[in-house]
Amino acid sequence: MPRPRTTFHELTVGQVADRSGVAISALHFYERQGLIRSTRTASNQRRYSRDTLRRVAFIRASQNVGISLAVIREALDQLPSERTPTREDWARLSMAWRTELDARIAQLQALRNDLTDCIGCGCLSMRVCHLTNPRDVLGREGPGARRLPPARPA
């Protein structure tokens, strides 16, 4: 059943969930992670300012391109708390990730282009891998995967 629409300055968790398309449990998680903030009413119900909708959209878009929540939180901490963030604020934050995203794109393109010659796991079974084990140099170190792509920070 749809929740009634109100014109209050602050939004309930249900209203933020409805407007953002994000589950209430995800909003609670984002709040525990310090990505969004709420205030509490006298009856201890959460209330969110309207800029929370923009923050949630930014979080989701950032996650979709592989940015970790820790990095997203650092970016959101740079936003002003006294006003709704502007397009320029968002552009400045996302520009800082451009180099990292470009590097990921290049890595994925290289993997795609050499996929027929690469199993992408550290060359357990191939002597020639132009991506992670050129000229089978890692084979001299013994069996098993010797080099895997670095794990992204959580």
C-alpha cells in the first residue's frame, strides 16, 4: 500500500525509500556507515532532510561504477551540511575518481581484448599471458596463482 505523500520539510524513512527506490534496510545501513544522517522525533522516529535523496542517488551511482563505501563516505564528508549540494559539488567529487575509473576501464578493455589467451587467474595453465604473466615468468616461482588483481578496499 503506498504511503501518503506529505509536504513536510523532513522525510520519513519510508518516504526516502519510496522516492529513492532504495530499501529501508539499505537506508539504515547507509546511516550506520555514516553516509547519510537523520534526526529523531520525540517518539524516536527517523527524519531525513530532503538533500538525503541526492546523497542516496550519489551513493547508488558511485556503487554502480565500483567505488567503495569508504571512499564514498570520504567524498560525502566534504559536502556542506548547511545547504543542499549543488551540481558543481557533485562534479567536483566525482572528478576525483576519474583516474581510478579510467584505469579500471583500460584493465577491462585489455582483458576483453586478450580474453582468448587469458584465463585471468594468475596463469595456472597457460604459458603465455600478455596480461598477468608474460613469457611465463611466474612459472619459475612454483605452482599456483602467483599474481592476482589487487583487491579493492572495502
